[in-house]
Amino acid sequence: MDDMVHVLEHPLLQHKLSILRDETTGVKDFRQVVGEIATLMCYEATRDLPLKEVTVQTPVAQAVTKKIAGKKLAIVPILRAGLGMVDGVFALIPSAKVGHIGLFRDPETLAPVKYYCKMPQDIAQRDVIVLDPMLATGGSASAAIGFIKEYGVQHIKLMNILAAPEGIARIRADHPDVELYVAAVDQALNDHGYIVPGLGDAGDRIFGTK
């Protein structure tokens, strides 16, 4: 992996990922753990946020301390599975604005087609973290990032719980300026485009659908 791909190997992440992989994990627990993993991953994905010194009055004396400086943040979940990660990110960044992108795959061309896209008005002035639990072929994530760039966004990160090598390669080829944060890189994709060993369909398991 190059320095734009961050595989997060924290023990808590790996433990929670094992819960997600288990086919006996129910909807409630699956949804909760997805949010917890998103919180842990957000901690790592925001490690490089710039800081500025400020002076505050404590109950004892004045203190020179630090606050986040620079651009504000926005998160953009890819519908629908990305919604499961939003609250986990809000736990750390409650002031973040949220955009949404909905995509489906054209049955003939297999190309991602945008059916919904709504962004904050000031999205171009924000750093963006794109959320999607699974990075399989990378087609949808690549298209979503392309749509976000059309708004003038300069700094984008992609956060996935699981990734296949094929998906990582696609993002690196299409968007070499985008940093990736993943909890694990699995073996490959099967003939149906599912990540192996993976965890099944993240959207179905988050929302209890089939």
C-alpha cells in the first residue's frame, strides 16, 4: 500500500469488524457496531486536521491551548449503506454538514448513474469525508468522488470499513489525490462482485432488508 491508503489495524477496530463479519450478528447489533467503527475510523481520518493556538480562562488561570483551524468539514454518505456510518462520525464532529449521493448501476452499461445528489451550499469551502462501508469494485465510490469534485471541493477522503484490492486500485487510478481509510483489505471479489470473505451486503444488514 502507498501512503495514500491507510489500513487501520487498531485492536478495537479488528474486534468490532469480527462482529460485523459474523452472519449471526443481528440488525440492531450490526447497525450499532457500524456506527462504533465509523467513530474509531473518524478519529484516525481527522488526525491531520490543522490546529491553532487560543487562550482560554480555566477556573484556575489563563491557558494557551489549541483548537481546530482551517476549513470546516462535511461528510457525504453514499446511499444507502453509507447512512449507517453518519451517526458514528457525528459523535466526534457534531458540527459537520452532510451531503448525500445516491447511485444505481445501469443494467446494460453497468456504469454508476446518479439518482440523487444534495450538497451543503458551502461544500466547496469544506473538506469532505465520503462514507461507504464497502469498497468493492470502486465504481460507485469513484463516481461519487467525481460528482463531489464538480462542486469545487479540493480535499476529499474516502472512509470504508472493508475494501477489496480491486476497489482500492480503482480509486488510486481515478483519484490519486484522495486518501483512503479502511479497517481491512480482503482477498478479492467473487463473480457477483461481493468482497470475499467480506460481511455480506452492508445495506441489507444495516437496515434489515433482503
